Amino acid sequence: MLVTWTDTSVTGDLGAAVGAVARGELIVMPTDTVYGVAANPFDPAATARLFAAKRRPQTLALPVLVADRVAAKALVADWPEAAEALVEAFWPGPLTLVLAAKKNAGLHLGGSGDTVGLRQPDHPAALALLRATGPLAVTSANRSGEPPATTAADAVRQFAGHLSVHVDAGPAPGGVPSTVVDLAGGDPAGGGLLVLREGGIGGRPLAEAVARRPGRASPARAVARTGREPQIGRPV
């Protein structure tokens, strides 16, 4: 089923996407960076379908999109000061934070389960959907080795036969995946922020945002893609 979203109208039933998520099915959704494939993160059968469709190992945990920071805080064991500073500066927007996961949150994301990658997208269709469904496990809408989909049509082409609903909001406005920052160990000390992937936001603006917090003036440290990689499936 197709749901078309524009700045002025919605053609089709967004509730169809909400219902598909509740039934454990997969949907395609727009974000401010690239298109994503989404599933209910609290349903192990749904996230298993997402891993299978993506053709990615379950050792790479799925990232999660949220409607706001309240929803994000409900999923984590700790919310460092640096997380608050970065969220204040860059959410909604192209920033994924890797944080220590709350053990009883009920997430089924693959990986070790110790951490969760969280982001609030800056896209009206995505936010409307997230407010209706709650958090969603979302990974970029591309098969392994393919570039991320920047249109709904490209996402549907790559995941034909796996989808119940796709929400088409036109070309993704960003086209570049999010920046990923690791705060799973709490507030950075000495060495600065650990940037696992530089995407829509560079290291300097991140460091400046954290430095505005009292006593937290540390430079960001970017990690080369040949070094440590995020142990999560490609975040949107």
C-alpha cells in the first residue's frame, strides 16, 4: 500500500502504516537523511524479518528512531550530560547517539543488547508516524553493498516482496546518513567525543555543543572508518 505525504496533504491512510507495524510487518518510511525500512523494535519476529530483508547479520544491532527525547530516555540506562547537550543542539536532526540500553526496555534489536542507537529525525512524516507507533527500529533502505535509498521508489525496488506499506514523501532532503556518536560509556573524559561515523554533522559543531556545558570543553575525536565502526546496522 502506498501513502503519499506532501507539505499540504496526505494521500492514503497513514493508519495503514501504523497497523502494519502493530502486526509485525515491515514498512518503508522517509527521514530527513535517507529512506529507511522500519519494524516494531519490541517484536522479535518483526525485527527478525527486518534482518532477513536487509540481509544483514543479527550481530549488527538495529538503530531506533524516536519522536522525542522522552521516548529516547525511556530506552536507556543512563542519559549523560553530553547527550542532553547534543540533543538540545541537533535533535531533531541527523545525529544518532549510541547509549547504554535499559535492560528491561523490551527491545529486540540484535547485537549484544548492551547499547542502543537513537535518533529523532527532522521530517514531518517520520515524526507523525513515530508519534503514532512509538519508537521504530529503522535501518537505511538498501541491501548490503547498495547505496542508501533516497526515494521511496528506490527503497521499494530493493525490498520488493518484503513490505506492507511504503510512505512516499518525495526525495529525501538530506541524502547523507546521520553522524553517529558513542556515549555508551557516559560523558567523555579527556579524549573527547567518540565519533563513530561522520555524516550530516561534523566533529567541530559537536565539540562546540558539548563545550557549552559547564566543565565539558573537550574536542571531538573522529574515528576513521577503517578503525572502530558502529556495531549497529547502518543508521538513517
